Amino acid sequence: MNFGIICELNPLHKGHKHLFDYCKKNGDGLILAMSGNFTQRGDFAVYDKYERAKTAVENGADLVIEIPTLCALQSAQGYAKAGVKILEATGICDTLAFGAENADIGELKRVAKEITDRDGEITEALKSGLSYPAARQKVIASPLLATPNNIL
């Protein structure tokens, strides 16, 4: 089993290391799809992409692939979708690993399905000038959508 993680590592912290260690213990390989010099929020990364990739490898990653800037600057959904496509394109990543602030995978799946099912309503809310996160929150009032790790 080869794990894939979509990440920024801005900077790498104990939570990342814990996830890396879990993947290394329970799988054969660890592949990262990581943002480059700009983060998903549009800021400059604390450390450049080369330093972050080096640190990732020193902490257990076997391969680090850059998420193109155009994709990294998208909404959380666009960023995650690009990361999944990159990991899938390797042909060797068969399992996604991620951190979440709510460990109830059933609840995470339920909210993800609701986002898909109510996409038309979210699109309508966007027409009023709301940002995507604000429109999504207006349509789907779930506390899960208020925390970054759950959104990704």
C-alpha cells in the first residue's frame, strides 16, 4: 500500500510527522502532493518549496510532487482535487491519508455528499457576491466546514 498526502508543510509540524510515521509503519511508500512557494491561502510559504520538500523527505516521504501554483491557489476543493489527480497520476498511490479535526469519517462523507448535492444552491449564493466558503457555509450550516483540516 502506498499512501498519498496532499499538503503544504508550512512548516512541517508534529501532526505532519505523526501522520508520516503512521503511513510508513502501515504502508510501503509515502508520496506527497505539496504546494510550491505559494500556499493555498495565497500567501508566500514560510520556507521555499525545496526546503519544505527536503524536510519532508528527511521525515519519511519517499517522493514529493509539486502542486502547480495555479492549482494551489484555488479553493480548498480545487486544491484538493488537483492533489488527488496528481497522486492518482503516479499510478502507484492507492490510499489517501489525511488529518481531520473530526475523526468521524461517516460525518465527513455526509457533509461532502451534501456539498455535491447542493452545488446548485451554492452557485446561486455565489451570484450574490459571496466568496465560495461563505456561500457554502450559508447553504450548508455545518460546524465541520468551519475548520481548515475538515474542509480539505
